[in-house]
Amino acid sequence: MSGINPDFEKPSAIQQRAILPIIQGRDVIAQAQSGTGKTATFSISILQSIDVTVRETQALVLSPTRELATQIQSVVLALGDYMNVQCHACIGGTSIGEDIRKLEYGQHVVSGTPGRVFDMIRRRSLRTRNIKMLILDEADELLNKGFKDQIYDVYRYLPPATQVVLLSATLPYDVLEMTTKFMTDPIRILVKRDELTLEGIKQFFVAVEKEDWKFDTLCDLYDTLTITQAVIFCNTRRKVDWLTEKMRAANFTVSSMHGEMVQKERDAIMAEFRSGTSRVLITTDVWARGIDVQQVSLVINYDLPA
């Protein structure tokens, strides 16, 4: 409990319902939207379940994006600060040699993207014999991004008794199919929208008759609203690049990020945005699920979300 930040006043709905059955070793399907405290839910459960005296990987977390995997690593390390827990982010776009070195040193928890994790398993750098818990975070997005085969590949290397915890905003057929193959008598937990602890968020839309008018409308919003930090979502990488150039030409200071950028550049942009050095981030849905930046006061969907 020592690693829990003083800002945690009481557990969220998903934390109240899911932590105990996970600690008890049950397979769990938790359906809840982003912003409900899912990361802390499984991070606390992992820390309660691992043996830190055994320097082997005991929990594996798979996420759809590199940024989310890195954020999960930070949460696990923060909550486990007084436990001397070792947690490594195993993600694409980073040094394979560094991954191998860290994994050989011994990591209690590995948080990663499916492709790099499977690569490390095949290289025998990530040893799976002591893994007792598999977390699939944002499972619907994992499947949307085409990771299904890689998830199955990873699962085949895990011990038969591995506990599986699946967290997802939606439960489409592919996700439900996966649960039947991976899970044994799972407990299903649903946090309804009216139970979300997201007070103070106001949503509105602006009807724009022509695509060409969107940019002027965006500039008007920017001039009218008081913005601490803002995220602007576009549906394509090309639109991100176009809007970034357009806003900079209009003397707006913005940064941008999408999946085609090298990881070092993405990390630098995220660090600038988290620190407040950058105030406006234009991005694709690589940033849409689970990323937590407290200072964001405005989110704009420049395109209708796909």
C-alpha cells in the first residue's frame, strides 16, 4: 500500500469489483471504458500476486500501443516502489540488445506489445516458465490492430495454469472467441457508463457543412477556449501531417505523433507533452486508449471517429 499515491482517495468501481477475484487467482473479464482505473486494478493485483524474491517474469501485460505499454510500466514501478519490483517495457522500435540485457537481468513484470514480446520469447530471452498471470489490456484494440495471431503465439508458450485477465471497452465476437480459448470459468465484470468517475467532462459537437470549413472552425475554437493542454485526433497519419503543417503555417505551436514515427521521436514528443512543454498534440488513435495526461483540458475529434 505504501506505493499508492495520496491522490487515491477511494477505489473506483472496477477496482472495488476486480482486484479481489484477480488476487484470488480467478480468470476475469472486465469491461469498462478508458478512465475507470483499469491500469491500477491489474497493477495492484499483479503486485499482490508476485514473489519479488524470485527474479523471474511472473506477470505479462500485452497492450495495443507502445505508449500504453510504457505507461503501464511506469504505474507498476510507482505502485511497487517499496517492493523493489523489476518491470520492463518490451516494445517495438527500441533496442533489441537492451531488451535482451534487461530480460537476462530478470524482470518480475513485463509490459509490452505482442510482436516484440513474442520475438523475445522465441529468442529465449523472455523465459515463460514462471509466468502465472497474463493481462490483455484494451483487448478489443489489440484485435483491431491485427495482433490476434501474435497473442495466440505468445499464449502457446505460457504454462497451462496461467491466469488470464482481459480488460476491454467493448466485447465484440473476436474478443469473446478469445476468452473461450484462453480462460476457465471467468468472472465477468461490467462497469456501466453511469458508474464512470468522469465528472466534469462536457461533450459537444460543431456541425460543419463542408470539410474545407473545419480548419477555420478549429482556429475559432482555439481562440475562444481557455486551453491548458489539448489533443486533436485525426483518422489518418496523412491528415495528422496535413493539419500539423496547416496549424504551424497559421502560427499555432503544435506537436504531432503517429505510428510511422520512429520510437525515439514518439518518446520525445510524449515526454514534452507530459511535461507541458508542448501544449497541443495532433495524433492518430495511437494515443486514444488509456494514455493519462492530467493537464489535458480539451479533446477535439477533427474527424468523426472511425
